Amino acid sequence: MKWMINCKEATHLVLQGEDQALSWSDRLRLRMHLAICAACPRFVRQVAVMRMAVGRWRAYRDEADGPPPAP
């Protein structure tokens, strides 16, 4: 297993981590890459902003819909 990954592989791991828990080796490889890369930490922050925006949109949508009508 190679320990140093490139930006494409790091991006893949960041997005995979949104869907499922990463293995300890993948987390370590990603942390090592993020420590030396200037662009990928920015991508991680952008993904976090998108996650937060989607959560707020869902809350807004559910609030706007209101409670379901009573039978």
C-alpha cells in the first residue's frame, strides 16, 4: 500500500468519508496528504460548507411544508 496519495485520491477519500467511515489507514493517508497540500484542505472546507448548506435547506424545506394535515 502506498502511503503518499495524490490530490485525486485525497478527493476520493474525502467524498467517500461523507458516505461511510474510512479505515484507519485511509484516514492516516488522507491526514498526511492534507498536511502537505495547499489545495485539498480548502476542498475539505468546501465539502463541509455544502454539508451544512444541505442540512439547513432540509430544515427550511421541512419547516416550510409544515405539519401534515390531520385526517
